[in-house]
Amino acid sequence: MKPFFVAALCFLSTMAVAQTTDFYITAPLPGTVYKAGQSATLTWLNGVDTEVDVNLLVGNDPATMVNSAYSFTIPDGSDEEFTVVIPADLDSTKSYAFQFSYLSNGATKNVFSGSFVVTGGKTPIASGSGSGSAAQSASVTVAPSLPASVVPTAVSSRASVAAPSAISAPSSAVSHASTPVSSASPKIASSPAPSASVSVPAEGAASKMHYTLALVCAPVILAMLL
């Protein structure tokens, strides 16, 4: 029984507010769904016999909705209903609401409908396609950079190989140049050796001849002395 009394109390409170509030909007209520490009009827209670400027608000949060590009005027607010055509190009991912603005005792008052959604409207392009194009452009820019990173590596490797060869070439030339010098010096040093070997046999032959003459002449000398 308690839920019934609570519901009845809420209904009576709502009716009391509706009876005392100008332009108490009964359609659209929160959660209403309209189809883009089709007609929709706005209804309210306690309308005032005056012009009403209506702005279409847009946003995902009813508390932070802003004016869209659409607005219209209700000639007589006391009619308590008005039919409009929902624009066909509304974003189906957004929420919408109507703002009623009217003059009361020389002051502008604003009343807001419940938020509603629209089906069959415009759907924005998914952000995934944008990221895909970014990924594609990134791959195109990365591809040329690969040869650039390879070329310096090849150049540096050549430089490291060519440097030792350039350095080793003079050392080998020096070693080759020093070899003839060392081989030439023994030839110069050995050249006196043949002259020495020639003089030695000549001196030996002279002494041998003197010895032979001494042997031959010795008896003759002895005979003369005797």
C-alpha cells in the first residue's frame, strides 16, 4: 500500500506544480525518441497568450546544452500545442531539448522540455578512419627513413675498413724498403773478403818458392864452404 500512496502523492504534487507553472511542458518528456525528418507535436499546460520563441538545444548533458542552428516561433502560447518538423540533418549521437522563451510582466522567462534523442539523422564519421589515415601516413613517412639509417651505417663501415688498409699500406712499404737496404749491406761488407782470399794464396806461394830454393841451394852453399 505504501508504494501506491507514494505514487499518488507524487502525482498530486506534479499536478499542483503544473497548475501554477506557466508553459509546463508535457511533450517531449525525458527519454522521448523522435525520427529525423518527421513531424513532432509539442504540448504544454498553462500556456500564455503571447508569442513564444523556441530554441533547439543540443548536447549530451542537459545541464550544459547549447543553442543549435534551429529555432522557431509559436504565435500563440495559449494553444498549448505546436507541431514542428524535426530537422533531417541532426546528429543521431547527441541529445536535444526545447527551450521556451516568453515575456511575463515585462521579463523574459525560460522553460525547458525534457531531453530527447533523434534516430535516422546524420552520423559523424568514426574517429577510427582518421586514425587509420594517420597510421597510413606514418607508415609512408617511416619507410623513406629506413634507407637513411642504413646508408650512414654502410658509409661508416666502409670508412672503418678503408682506414686500416690506408694505414697498413705505408707500413708494408717501409718494411719492403728496409729489406733491400739490409740485403745490400752484407754484399758491401763481403766485397773485401775476396781480396783477402786472393792475397793469402799469393803469400803462401812465395814462401813455398823460397823454401824450395833454400833446399836446392843449401847443398851448393855447403859444398863451396867445404
